[in-house]
Amino acid sequence: MISVRNVHRFFGDKHVLKDVSFDIRPGLMTGFVGGNGAGKTTTMRIILGVLAANEGKVLVDGHPISKDYRANIGYMPEERGLYPKMKVIDQLVYLGQLHGMTAADARQRSLELLERLGLVGKPTDTLESLSLGNQQRAQIAAALVHRPAALILDEPFSGLDPTAVDATVAVLRDVAATGAPVLFSSHQLDLVERLCDELVIISDGVIRANGTRDALLAAGNTGEWELVSSADAGWVRGVAGIQVRDFDGGYVRFASPTEREANDILAGALSRGTVKSFGPVQRSLHEIYKEVTQ
């Protein structure tokens, strides 16, 4: 587990990270969310050792992060950093060798990644000849070629179409399944909500929310409930203390003072017909993000 603890960072007199603490747990995908200038990239660079923290520390399994561990992190920067005029396969093999792989092993690994990421037939193309989306896939392959112990990806899904996103996610989940901690940033909140296991929300250099996706979304309960039944749900409008927000035949959305009253509605619906679905209405990650960052 990678742990960021009480990290502060200044650029001159500008305080860009303010007591930042969170964990990147092994085997999980952690989404790192924040607006431009929130501190995501600075935090990532401190984990990698590209920047030093003015205060605080980065730990791995409770111990100070080592140079060797940092060298084995797979990193993808937001700005593409591969050589535009070099063949894709040649630079992936080169990067693998820099991490101690043999040329043969690096080539085999590179071809496997390119196939899984949807770049079959592209290995001998130069990077600059690829579309922007395919350049992004090649950049992701570069972060993965050496079988990293951890992954830190800055906007990995930028410019990818839905098919490429799905292929990339499958590869990242395989990496996480080996026990590697995976941290990725993204502005695509709907994508983060769907993909990540844990969430870290940062704004103005301060961690505003941090926890499992399910816990954060559950904490975003609106106090409203939705019921879909085979029977007409109009009777809910006559229940004392219940405020119906929307109603259409067997569908009703209502506000309930407590969970107990909501469960009474469920019991009433079960006595009248088949309940197809019932549950609290939760705010989306986008709504939670807006609330905690304003």
C-alpha cells in the first residue's frame, strides 16, 4: 500500500498542497479527482520523487518509499512523452530494457499489450503517424511494459473512444488483480464513478473527500426513494409524512423522513403487487464533487 501522509508543497509563496493524506490500496483502482490546478499532478510527482514535499512523507507498507520501488512504478504523464518519430515497438522494447528486461521479453510483453489495447498492426508505425487516441494507447502500454509494482496514470482515458476505454480498463484491472496499487486521475466523473474502487477528491490543494466509492455514494443519499411496482403506486400520495416527487403508474419517487417510513412504503407495495425495484436515490459523483469542492 502506498500512503501519502501530511504532505505540504509550496511553489514560492504559493501553498499548492495542504496536509494531503490518502492511501492507494493494493489490488484496487483509486480515482483521483479534481479540477485544473487542484494539486493532482503535483501529488503524483511527489509520490514518484520527481518533486520533493516541503513537509510530509510517502510510505510503502508503512516504510519510507525507496528509490527501487519508485523505479518500478508505471507512470503515464498527462503530456505525451514518447518519441514521435520512433517506431512504437522499438520504444516500448527500449523502455522495457531500461527497467532490466531482456529485449526478447520486452518485445513479447509489448506485443501482448498492444494487442490487448487494440493496436494490432501498429507496432512498426511511428508514434506521430498514429491518431491521437492510438498515441494515448501506446503511452499506456509504455507505463505497463515492465510489469510495474504500482501504477500512477494522469488522465489515461483522455481522447479514448468507448471501445478503447473498455480495453484499457480490462488491462488496468488485470494489473490491479496482481496486487498492484493503481491511482488514476480523470476529469470524466461518470467514468471514474463506474470504474474506481476508491475515490480521492482534491480541491485547492486540500483533500475534500476520501473513501470507497460505495461509501461516498451512499453518504450522498438524498433522502428520497424510488419504487417500481407491478401495481399502481398512486396510494403512496395518501401516506402521511411522505412527499411524492414523481409518479407514473407503478413508478413513484418520494421523500421520506427516515428509512423506517420508506420501508413501510415497501411493505405496502409488497402487499399490493410485485416490487420490481426499490432503493434510495443517491447523488451522482458529479453532484458530490460539486458539493465538497464549493
